[in-house]
Amino acid sequence: MTALLHVDGVSRRFGGYLALNNASCEIGEGDIHALIGPNGAGKTTLFNVVSGLLRPTVGKVSFKGRDYTGLKPDRVLTMGIARNFQQVRLVRGLSVVENVMIGAHARINRGILGNAAEFFGFSIAEKAAREKARAMLDFVGMAGKSDLQPDELTLVDQRRLEIARALTSEPQLLLLDEPAAGMNPTELLELSALIKRIRKQGLTVLLVEHHMRLVMSIADFITVLSAGSIIAAGTPAVIQRDPAVISAYLGARE
Amino acid sequence: MLAQQLANGVMLGSTYALVAIGYTLIFGVLRLLHLAHGEVFMVGAFAGLQALLWWQFGPLAALIVGLIASAVIGMLLELVAFRPIRKRGNSHLAPIVSTIGAGLVLQEVMTKTFGAEQTPFPSALSRVIYNLGIISVTGSQIFILSVAIVTMIALHLFVTRTRYGIAMRATSENLQVAAILGINVNTVILVTFGVASALGGIAGVLVGLNFNAISPFMGVEMGIKGMAVMLIGGLGSIYGAMIGGLLLGIVEVMSVAYLVSSLRDAFAFGLMILILILRPRGLFQTGIRTER
Amino acid sequence: MLSSYWDSVAVFLGINILMGVSLYIPMTAGLISLGQGGFMAIGAYVCAILTKSDVPFFLALVAGGCAAGIAGLVAGAPALRIRGIYVMILTLGFGEIVRVFFLNFESTGGASGLGGIRPLTELWQVIVACVIAYLMVWRIRHVRLGRAMVAIHEDDLAAEAMGINLTRTKLLSFSLGAIVAGLAGGFYAHQALFIDANQFDFSRSAITFLYVVLGGVSNPLGAIVGAAIVTLLPEFLRVVQDWRMTVFGTMLVLIAVWRPDGLLRAPSLHKS
């Protein structure tokens, strides 16, 4: 197994509060890797560091062996790491398909001529981007909803839209922050099938999720965070038996 | 020479500071720009002038009359140009429109009453000159400086010791939390407008004493400078506005004395942009993220 | 045929609509400028100086627009790290610096202003410019740049995580707006025939702001309505003669209270 992403001794401090404490982990290429832990364990902070929204106080992150600590979020996306948001962030005023097309921004840099062609409506790339965005909506199970406004969607569809947007940027690593929140059992099944399909396309998935049954059924590898530190890492079978995990997390919650 | 210029800069800067504190107090509780604040300042100057001309009570009485007039106009503006908009949603831009409108009204009313030209602002004090070794100051300047210092100390005591001052700071921390804590937000906002506008009125009278002339359009430039000072100091920071005002006053006086006098305002706004580049949230960062 | 008086009012209305558009464009990306007067001044001076040296009007207009556009990049650079009211006051300061510059720049007349500009502006040119400006505003919403601008307006941090280059998009939208303001300045100079720095002061920028906000920020056509009201109302208020500004100011307060989001609502397709 080759590691796609290396998190190396990352700490992140907010004022006097240490949200992440010397966290290190590796995400293997082609894996579905889950990150679990109680609320406030630092999962979202780690996501923000990996996606470039936050700069680590100490430590570094590298992607395919290249250190990219401190790179701006849009550059991180271009490099091949895309994400969704736990609190869904869609652009009101743009239709569903246009929201998905934003994902393609980082991919295509058309230069001045290309932009001008696009402006006067001669751009083939623009049409292609729209087609691709529609295809991505089909892929996440939202066929026929492209021309709606984001506020007309259910929360579950809004989450799917964010996944479609992330996929449109053609990432190699997809970060999913609690994609299952608010889903009913049928939708959960669809989501787990979707994540598996995404992996089949050759993507690596890093997943933060509270829904244990989902995590245990699809994850190849699990890393457990508690109070900013990584307390365990291993396959689902190993993690389920780990006493530290049970006392810090499973025991405390259920 | 340098000491003299510094003294003049402090004099000018303290009036900037008073106006900027008004802006920053209002920004603190409402997160809004008040584009008629310059006109509130101007009204204070004219009210002070009336006190001097009609009743000849001397500068202290002029100050009190100016302060009260500005406070009344300021609170009126909150009731007319801010509160009704606040009630109908949370538009950040509409209050700018309404205060531009209110400013136009105040300008024209004052022009109709006192004429569009510069009105002389008499003061016996400015004819008294004290020689303090390396610098010489007029009686007006001593008066200006003492008033500015006393006002700022009083303001400090107000925001740290009094019920309304503390409520004001709580409100500028977080409007929702303040409401939950049982603070009557509307009253606090009204009091804030009163205090901010009174400071503007004081500044108006002081500027009249300093330059011996006032006009209905003097509020425009002072308003712009006040906003620049607020930005230099950090939005919502009272002490930042004090320091920023002094800094701007000194830079302006120095640029007139040693550089090109006609480029004074360019230096003033250049300073503002420079500080914004170096410290995007101003000298005294308040942690206010100015979301639109 | 319009009478020459109304012809001239129509030209100024068109120029004001262009100014409104110049503010509306960066506003789409959440950048609110209180310094559009400065960009207008740059366009006006550059264009007027060029036609005085017998450069064809059209080329001079383009040059004025480009000069303003470059100034937009310069003014936009410090605005990258700040937001909201900071941007408003920063651009206000920039506009003042431009004004003070022209007030002191002797080659363009300094404090005594620049006169003897030829009357080259014609109504049809201004109408064509407005139509082009509106085609641009309308097109921009349907291309990559426009989507990026809307996304930044909504939430700039999230936009960056979606892969949008904040620096490029913000600078570009600022500069596009400045180009339009520069064009408006060129038309203005060749209609007013005399320009001085104080014609492009803060009140010019503030009034430009009124066009857009009064008309409705969520609707591009708002700038037309706003500019029409602000330009034409004082003309009709000549009836009240002396108290023109008082009546006008009161109406501004009333409109702001009555319709805080502007007179025009968002186009129904994009209602939120």
C-alpha cells in the first residue's frame, strides 16, 4: 500500500485551546479511510488543515510525497484534494448545475482568449463543463434536478450536490465531512453505495462520520481521534475491539 | 519647531479622535456606517456658535449647548433613519442611503438658516497667547486639549463603570447575546447614538474654536476623516480611535509643515491604506469580522 | 428630436447608469466601493487630455477606461485581505487620493480645472455603451467568472475551498467595474466640457452608491431605476426651488425605510 496523504505531527492551536495535538496519519491510495471520534475531538480541524483552510501551528501535510503545508485552499483543490462541508455551503443565486460547475473552476484555466470566447458564447469548454456537471449529478443520484435552485432541495440532496461539486474538480482524494447527517436508512444505503462507486473510479476517500454502522461497513481503515490526539488506528475489526477506543468513544457515547 | 508642530497635530488629532470614537461606538453596536455623523458634528458647531453669539456665555457653555444639540440630532437620526430599517430586516446598505439623505437635509437646513459661506466663530480665548518655552499656544488650544482629555477620561469611565457603558460594550460584543442577557438593545443603541453624537458636537465646537470659522459643509470632510481614523484604529475600538485620531492629526500637520501642504489629504488616506496593508484590522484589532 | 436640455439630461442619465453598473459589477463579488468617483476622474482626465491632442474620441474613451481599469487593480490589491465596511472606507480613501492628486497635478489644470474640452459625447454613443455594459452584466452571470463572483459574495472562505482563486476573481471584478467608471468619466468630460477634481469627490461616489442601492442590489436593472430617480428627481423638484435637497433627502430616508432592499426585487428566477 502506498500512502497518498501524509499528516505529519500536526498541531493546531486556537488561542489557548489545542484542537489538534501532534496528529500523524497516512491515507493509503484507493482506501476508504474513516476518521472517527467524539464531538470536539478535532476531526473537522484536521479536515480544514488537510484542505488548506487552516494552516497547522506545527507539523506538515504532504500529498503524493509533496509537502503542501500553507498552500491556499484553491491550490490544494487543483492539486487533487476536494471536500464537502459539514454545514452545507451552496451558492444561492446559482442553479444546482451551476453550483456543480464551480467545482470545475480549479481544473480549467482558459486564459484571456478562452475567457473572451466564453463571454461571447462561443466556448465549447463551457458547454462541456455543463455536460460534465450534469453527468456528475446523475452519478450522485440527482438526475433531473439540475435546474432547481439550491434552496429547493432537501438537505440530503444538498449534501449530494456538494459531493457532485467536489467530484467535478477531478480529485484524487475526496474528503467527506459527515455526509450521512440527517439521512434515513434508505438514503444511508444509497450513500454507502455511492462512496463505494466513487472508490471504484480510483478515488481515495477520507470520511468523517458519526454513523458507526456505515463506517464499519465501508471503511478499509479507521483512525480514532480523541481530544485532539490520535488514540488508535487500524481496520474496523481491530478498532471495534480496541479498549482505548471503547472507553474514549464507543463507551462514552452508547 | 517640531514640538510646536506636534502640539498642533495633537490639537487637530484630538478632534478627529472625538468624531472617530462616535463612528466606532455606533459601528460597535450596529455594525453599520453612519454617513450623517459629519453633519451631526456640524450641527454641534453651529449650536455652539449660537450660544457664543446670543448669550455670550463663553466657550464652556458653547460646548454644552453644542453637545446637547448634537446628541438630540443624533438620537433623532437613530429613531428616523436607523430603527425603522432595523425593524424591517437586516439591511446593511439601506442605512447608508437613509443617512446620506438625512445628511443632505441637515446641510440644506443649516445653509438656509446660516448661509452657505464660512461663518466666523469668535472666541476671546484665541487672542490670548501663552508662551510655554519651546511652544506657544493660544487659550483656545489649551481649552481644546483640556476638553479633549477630560472627555476621553469621562468616556473611559462611562464604558467601564456605568450600567449603560457596560451594556454598550456587551452589545457590541454580540447583539443577540446582549438581548438574551436582558439588555434592552434598543435603549442601549439610543444611548450609544446620544453619546457618540455628543462627542461629535464637542468636536464641532472645538473645531470652531481652533479654526475660527465654520460652514454647513464642514461635516463632509470631517466625516470622511473620522471614518479613516476608525479604520486606522480598528473598527469598534474606542482606544484605537483615540490613538488613530492623534496619529492622523500629527501626520497631517507634519505633512503641511515639512512636505507639500496641498497634498495633506493624500498623506492622510495614504497612511490609512498603508496601515490597512500592514494590519488589515487596524492598530487595535477587535476581532470583529466585518461580514457584509 | 429631444430638446437640447432634455438631450443633455438623457446623456447624464446614461453616464450615471454606467456609473451604477461600474459599482454593481464588483458588488456581485461582495466588494462595495465608495470610491467610484476616483475611477471616473481617471477616465475623464485621460480621455480629455487625449482628445485635446487630437486622438479620436473612441480610442481616447478606450484608453481612459483602461487607465481606470489599471487603477482598479492597484486599488483592489489592498482590498484583497479585507471585507465589508473595510473595503468601503478603503475605496473611499482611494477616491480621495485620486481627487487630491488631480487637484495638485498642474499638467491637467490642477485646482483651476481642465477646460476647452470638445463636445464629442453624443446620446447614441452613451446609449450604446449602456447596452453593452448591460449585455456584459447579463453575460457575466452565465460564465465562470460570474459564478465565481457570486460564490465569493456568498462566502469567500467556502468559495476558496471550492477552488476559486480569490485574488484573481476579486481583482478582475474590481477592475472591470473601474473600466466602466472610466468610460463614464470619458463621456462625462466631453459632455460637461469642463472638469475639475472636485466634480469627482466623495459625493460623486456616494451618489453612485445611491443608484445601485436605491434601485435594488439584487437586480442588475436596479441601477437604471436608481440612476433615473436620483438624476431626474431633482430636475422635477425644481418646483420646490430652495428646499430641493431637503425634499430629496427626505425622500431618500423614506425610500430606505420603505424598501430597505431597494425598489426592484431580485429577478424571480433567482429568488432566495
